[in-house]
Amino acid sequence: MAYALLAIGVLALVLVVNAYWPVRREPMATLSFFAGWLCGELPLQNLVVTVVVAVVFGALGALGSWAGWLGLVLLVLAACGLVGLAVLGARATRVTMAALAATTGGEIALPAAPPPAAWGSWWRLSRAVPFAGRSVSVVRNLDYAGDGAAAHRLDVLSPRTPASGAPVMVYIHGGAWVIGDKREQGKPMMFELVSRGWVCVTINYRLSPKATWPEHIIDCKQALAWVKAHIAEYGGDPGFVAVSGGSAGGHLAALIALTPNALEWQPGFEAADTSVDACLPYYGVYEMTGDPAGTGLHGSGLLELLQSRVMKTTIEADRQLFERASPTYRVNADAPPFYVAHGTNDTLVPVEVARTFVAALRKASSAPVTYVELPRAQHAFDVLASLRSRATTMGAVLFLDSIRAPAAASGSSGAPALGDAAGDQRP
């Protein structure tokens, strides 16, 4: 029993240390991500488990030898580290507010204190896994391409009380362009927005290796065209559509925002309007060439994935293909407002990628650009309902509210301002 406690103590401390100082180099970067993500985003839940383990093993006599006592010491050290991670999560609100205050290209109207969450209440954070609740109505598996394919379906999330003229958020899931589903990601932000009167749309798109670039972006643009044409039937306002996504979804969202109405990626729907009014990419892949100062900083894994399974050609054979797929290379003066969020501990997409992208945006565009850089945050920090994801979500609320303010003042949208929350309705 004592040696079991020692082994648990060693494991607990290693996980906490990894959350602070992850392994960034391949091939350990992915394993380091999973371990650091669960530890860093759920520190209080992990703390409760740590205390329970210590009490149970103590009651079972594990402290009868030096191994048990050493295991207990390691658990105490791990617990202290978890408290520090919880503090970092709580401070994400301060970091987000500071980032909004530093927005370039226009001021973001900030209240004296962040608005209270409509969906992301403390009890939802305690259970971590996001559930919609009774306030959210979901219409599933609408066919946006008319071909019946599962990859061409989307879900519409709207307030249970019928909406009319509500602003729209289109969310694109991540998964390295090869895995993922519309039901899995972005839920804390979408549920919060729906609770505040928005209509949200989450989409599927063809995945590699079956799909070959640019089929992924073509599908996303076709879904956006469907939204512009049909979202009014679900209470949405096609006059204000924002786009968001995480990781590969952040890449696709940014690329959509920077290439409105690009005919090369709109075969068969060339006349459709695929512009958006705001873009909120999270930990996105903005650079696809494997630049050693950017996406190649942690190793060559991303470029190898792109060449073998996504692009299905080498960068030497067609460098322009990789560059045209890179949002950093597509930055232009007509870019819409951007709210970019990234964690400094991201082992899958180096934070330098986001820094370079934001610098290019701020140089080229006069539209508002907010950059939230979260200390010690891993990849996928917004997937679970956590202190950090609530902070970035409420930052998105303030950002979108400010972006929409001119339209609301002119009366072009009948939807309420984001600050007019519908209230927290528990399931």
C-alpha cells in the first residue's frame, strides 16, 4: 500500500510539473498536451482527487513506512502546484480584460467589471463537461450541400424562446483536418452566446485522408453560404455573421475571414456571399509551410501530416499551395475584426505562430484586433467548461458586443446586445 501511494505521488507530481513546463518537442509533444490539458484546465477537480487519495491511503495504513510518507509529501507538492494552476485559471479574466483594453484598430467598450456569465455559472464549471441545458434548442444534421453526405451536415443552436434577427456565430471544429465532429468542440462559447440571444451553427466538413485540400475550406465556405441563405428561418440575422474555431478549425475560420468570395474556393456557388463580420480563432494553425520559426518550431510533424494526408503533395513541388492555405500569407487591409486567443504552453501549435499572425494583422488591417495570450494555457483550453474558457468566452462576449455596437445603433439588427443576457436556466 505504501509503495502504491508513492507511485501515485510520483505520477501526480509529474503531471503537475508537465502542466507548468510541458515537453514541446516531438514525438512527446502530443502526450504532453493531453496530460497538461487535463491537469491545467481542471486543477480544482484534480485537487479534490488528490486529497481523497491521500486520505484513503492514509486510512488504509500507507503511512506506516518511509515510502508512504514520501508519497504523501509528493502529493502535497502536487496539490500546491494544482492550487497555482487554479490561480492562473482565475487570473485569465484579468489577462483577457487587459488584452481587450490593448485592442488595436479601434477601442473595445469595457465595463468596470466583466459581465456575469449567462451560461458559464460556477456549478457548470465544477462538472467541467459542457451540457446545453433547457435554454438551448438544437436542430441537428441539416444538409448544407444537398448531397446527403454526413460530412455536409450542420447543427443550429438557438434560444429555446424563438429568436428573430439574432446575430449568428458559425463554429468550425478542429482535429488536424483528419478527425473531429461538429458535436465535440466550442460548446462553452456557443452555449453562452445562445443564452444571450445568439443563433450558433456548428458544421462538419470533409476530412483527410479521404479529402484533399482545398476540399476542407470549400465545404466550410459552402456551409457559410447556406447560413447566409437560410439562417433567417431559424431566427438568425444573415446581416451579422461571425466565425470561430479551434486549432484546424481556427485555421479554417481565419482563412474564411481573410478570403471572402474567393472564386477558387467556391465552385458551383460562385455568386454566394461568404464574407463574415468578425473572426474569433482559438489556438489556430495560421502558417502551413513548416517555417522553423513558426509551425516547425516543435518539429516537422505538422508539415509531414500536411504533405502526406492533407495536401498530398510536397512543399517543394507546390509551395504556393501551402502559402495560399496559410492565413498569415493571406492577411490584407480588408480583414474583418479579429479576436485571437492562444496559450503560451501550447505544445501542438507554438504560440509564436499566433504572435506572428497577429503582428501581420495589426500591420495590414485597420479593423480591431484583440490578442489574448494566456499564461501556461495548453491547446484546446476552451473545450471544457473551466475558469479559463469562461474568461475567454466573456472576452468574446465583450468583443462581439463592441463590434456590433455600430450596427445596433443604426437599427440594422433587431437582436439584443450581448450584455442583455437571457439569464441562467439550469437543466
